[in-house]
Amino acid sequence: MADQKDPVSKSNDAWPDRFIQLAENARDPRLKVFYQAGCVAPETPLADAPLVALDFETTGLNPDQHSIVSIGLVPFSIDGIQLGRGRHWVVRPQLPLHQTSITIHGITHTDIDKAPDLSEVLEEILEAMAGRIAVVHYRSIERPFFDVALKWRLNEGINFPVIDTMAIEAHLYPNRQPTRWQKLKGMKPVSIRLADSRTRYGLPHYPPHNALIDAIATAELLQAQVRHHFSLDTAIKDLWL
């Protein structure tokens, strides 16, 4: 892979100070408590970083047009996953379900009719995330969907650093699309989807589109990525976005 010191993106040292400012500006008490829990120092080694894998199942890919239907998370470190503290919520979307999304994640109208609104479980979610760095696979889902969902409900959004395991794979395989001549020679594209990325590290196959299972799968993927490509002394700032 590329030099271990070469980060996925430019180093960002500002998150701890940003959390202080966000705590001062937050109006909702749940958000204020979340930000007051703080953010680890940018120089914190990966070996010491408190992490939480986070996955959302949604009705589509556009946070302005689609809704969250389930949330899974599990706290972990590079050395272990706290499976007993994993959590899974089905939440009632503000926009109607479509058959396509039902087919993908298996959550039906019956499931959501009796499910709470996101605002009813928000305190539990934020408590599980507080003080930890969120780890996701494809950051264009969890952070923007959470932000938009809270703006609809609270008139204020949310922001937090994430480590994106998909971005790490994209960094490791910048030339993953073969050229025309490579295609003629039988070379296939390198997929950076969660299941395909896990396969490259010899991780087991899990059924997709369950938010808690996908969160566990993401936690395991980051552990494998760190063991194969990074040092345990790598600063958290070199991976967070």
C-alpha cells in the first residue's frame, strides 16, 4: 500500500475545538451533552482510540429525499468488539416506504408502524456515541442522514468526525477501474463495497442490510485494515474525516 504516513485525507486537528464550540451553540440538551463528552485528541494512537461502528439503513441514498429506517451501532477498539453493548433500533421514517427499500433491508410497514420516531431514541443513540469516534463504511450516508434528520426534528443538525473504511479502501486501490486494455486481458474492477472489502482480508460473509450486523462488519473491517496497512501508533487524525 501507500506509505503508512500518507493519510486518507489532509490531517484535521480541529475536531476537539469544534466540539467545544458546538457544545456552546447547541440548543437541544441531548446534543449539548453529546458534544460536552468531547472528542479525543488528534494525536491519540489508534490502539488507544475509543471507537463506535455505526450503520444506518435508509429508504434511499439522498438525505433530503429519503429517511432512516434502522440504526445499528457497536462500541469497539482495535483489539476487540463489545458485542454485548451493540444496539439496534428500527425507527419510523417521516417519508413513506417504497417497495424497493423494503426488498433491500426487509423492514416492512408493519415494522415501522409500531416503531418509535428517531427523536424518541435520540438520547440513547447519542449516549452510545459520546466520546467515541464513529466508524462507517461510506460516509455519505450516516453523517448527512443524521444531520438532516435532526434538522427536521430539532431545527439544528449534528456534526462529528468519522473514519470511513470505504475511503481507506479507495485510498489503497486508486486504480481500481481497469483500463480498456486491462479489461481485454480479463482484469476486473476492484470493488470497495463492504462485503467485497471484507473478502480481501479473509473476513467471513455476513448477510447484508441489517444495521447492527453491518456495524459489526464495519468494525471488523477497520481492525483488519489497521493490522494490514497501518501501525497501532498511527494518530487518529490521520484517518478521521
